[in-house]
Amino acid sequence: MKKKIITLIIALATLSSCEKFLDKRDPTATSFDEFFNTEEDLRRVVYSSYLDAFMGPGERRLLFYMTEGRSDNAYARIETDHHMIIANGNMTSNSALAVYYWNLHNQHIGRINTYLANVDVPYVENESTRQRYKAILEGLRIWHYFRITEFWGNVPFVLTPVKLEEATPPVTPKAEILDKLFEMSEDVANRLPENEGTTNAYMFNKYSFKTLVMRYALYNGRYELAARLAKEIMDSGKYQLHPQYASLFNYQADKTNKEFIIKFDMESHNNSATASFQHLAPQYRTGNGQSYVVPLKALVDSYWTLQGRPIDNCPLHSKQAYELNPKLNRDPRYEASVFGHGDLFNNEKIDIYDAKSAFYYQNLRSSRSGYWFKKFVDQADAFRTGGNMHFPLARYAEVLLTYAEAKIMLNDIDELAKSCINQIRKRAGLDMTVADVNLTAKSQQEWIALIRNERRTELAGEGLRYSDILRWKTAETVLNQAALGHMRLNGAGQSEVLKIEDRKFLNHQYLWPFHESSFQVEPNLVQNPGY
């Protein structure tokens, strides 16, 4: 049995790096040494490692916008996509998703460890090329470990290919791993080029990698570091807010804006067709739309008013009036991000209550909430089998919000922090005669509520909400509520709300379980409490 376990570990951590030889240059190659010899081989493994991190545009279990379904922002209707299971609090140590994500990240780390151990082998014309690719691989490995520690906490931390005598590495405390990752990140960033290339623009440069590290510094309460990195990215002058918020998420500006920092562009996945229309749009006469993940009422209600006030604290209209008409005096980011009952879709009026309509909320491929994401849904894709959209895995708006949040959490709210929020709000189109954050004094708790909601609405549909409610420790509140949809008045003048499902979240679910099968391979793992 022990021999089988060791064999499996080596297969996962080392030999997977040679699987199919990543579309190897020489199809007759039969060993890693034979495959990994040239600069082109090195480029191939770096590209394949990026593909490991981004995955394909059709993989719904991993796509950033699909993960909104894990949170109070959205509902994901397909159980095998995993997001519904997480949001419902049904994840256990026997859930397939527990082993799927664990093996996915660890296999990729094993590949990268093997590449880095052999990075000096391939012949390159210019040594700087090798060092750039080495830094990119190290950055990707850091990214995987950031993800693993976020979800599992204390894990084995391995930076070399697995050897026989190290087949079952010990568990390292999360804090110790993070200390090392942030230390390594500084060195990696300093060895990356400052500018992205004309091709391979998706690959890390100094500032796109710093953006990634900034994100996880914020997630892990390293606020001084998060603020410093955000400031460095701002001071670089390489990125800026695009003038029109809505055009970032369709073909108007997806390829031309200067706001996307970490890019999920066509080249990053070998130009395979994108599928965001199919995944997010309503069922349409072409059959493309599947409504796999759709917004919830909780997200819709989180859009504050045009004056930057919560809908339950605005003297202009009642909360019910705002709930019944989400476009009433609302933050323009709502209409740029979400559409639903009464809106036009390809010149057809959406009626979610008409049983004869393709938009009828009870149809399998319609939205059970009565809402859809407008982000990443371009009507040009309605009549095509696939798209060619570029997506942001990180954009400049997040940098501004991160600086502001980090300074708020440090209770050191300077003029730049306020300016960052105002820049976001002004670009969104809010009425800055009221929404300017300089106009009223606020307590730290009021600042926290403001920045958290600003982050939610600015980044809605972009895959960050689940991580936010975990790190803020608000999941136990927001995921212990029913998932609700569209609200209307019935014949008696009483409000009725579409109810999709009840949800639950237990305190131990801030960490994920290790799958029971993982203990057979890695007996040093310690199951997280509650599982």
C-alpha cells in the first residue's frame, strides 16, 4: 500500500509535468530531459503553466465570473459546477469539489517545481529571457499557494520536486507560508519586466504581478503592504480608469482599454472561443443563452442611489420603491451590470412572468431570479457559436479600492484614499455634488460599510465577492439567508419576491475540507475543524 501511495504522489507532483509534453515540439520525445532543451520548450512550459492558472474559457468550475455563484451575489444552477454546493453550505469531506480543486492546484505546483528545478537546462540566446520566464513561473507558483492557503489554511509547502524520502511532506502553518510568499513576491516582482509585451500581454510584468500580491495582502490583513503596492501601481502611471464603465465588459472596449491589468485575453488560451454569452445570457432564439449563473436580489439592492446613499436611507424614495424599480434614481453601474424584467434584450422585452416567453423565470434555461448579468454579455455573440472577448482578472479600479480599504482598515484615511473612492464614483456617473466622500464626516465603521459596498458594486460579476465575504467574516450572515430574486406587487398590492432556495453557512466553512481520499495520499494532512 505504501508503495502505491508513493507512486501516486510522484505521479501527481512530478510526472504530470510531462503529460503530453504540452504539445511538445518533438512528438517522438519520450522523457522530460529529451523534451526540455530549447528556448521554445521553456516558452511552452510557461504558457502551459499560465493555462493551468487561467484554464479554458469553457471551464465553468474555474471561470472567474462563475464563482459569483458561491456568494450572495448570484445563484448558479448546475450542481456539477460546484458553486451551488458551496453557496448552499453542502460541501463536505466527501464532496468531489474538495478533491478536484486540491489536486488541481497541487498538480500544477508539482509541474512548476519540476520546471524550476530544470530551468537552467534549456539553451537560450539571451540569459535575460531565462530569468524572465523563471520569474513568471515562480509568480504562478505563488498564485497557486495564495489560493490553496485561502481555502485550506495550513497545508504542505513544497518548493522542489517531490523526492521519494519527501513523499509525504509535513503541514506548514498558513501564517508561515504567507510570510515566505510575500518575501518571495518582492524578489519575483523585481525580476519581472516593467512593461507587458505586444504579444503575451497576459503574462506577468512587474506591476501586474504586484497587483496580484496586493490582492492577497489585502485578503490576509497585511494592510500596510497592500497600500504600499497599490500606491506603487498607481505611481507607475501604466494604468487608468476607462472613461466609460459599461464598455469595459463588452466589445466596445474589452481590447482597447488601459484598465485591465491581469488579462484573460484570447492569446492566453490559444484563441479558443469564449463562452460568456452562453454562460450568462438568457435563453434566446438562437439557443445560446444558458443562464448558468444569475444575479440575486441581494446584489441588486446593494446598488446605492445616484447620490451615493443606501436604498434604505434615502429621503427621495422609499426602500420598497427602490426594490420594485431597481433603475429608480440608481447608481448607473446597476444598469451597466445587470438586466431583467422589463428590459430589452436584442430588441425583445423581457417578461419573466409570461409562461409563453423564453424569459419565463421557471424555464430551465432562464433565470430563476429574474435577473441576468449584463457584464460580459455582448449581443454580437447572440448569433455566433462563440466569442473572442477579453476579460479582466484584475483591473485598475481594484487597485484604487484596495488602497482605500487598506487605509480605512489602518484607520489612516488620507486624502489619496478619499480620492480613490471619488475617482471610482465619478467614473461610474454618480452625482458628485452629494456622493463626494469629502462632504460628510464618517466614523471608521461607516467608512468600512462604504468601501465594502463600493467594492461589491464596482466589481460585481467579476469573481471577487466570495473571497471578500470570507475575509470579512460576513459569510455567516449573508449566506444564511434565502436566495431571492425579482420583487413585484400582487393584485392585493402586497410585495411578492421570487424565492430560489434556502441557504446555510456554518462557521467552520470559512475553510474548506480535505477530501477523505487525500489522507490516503498525504497522511500528514490535518482535517480542518467541523468536517
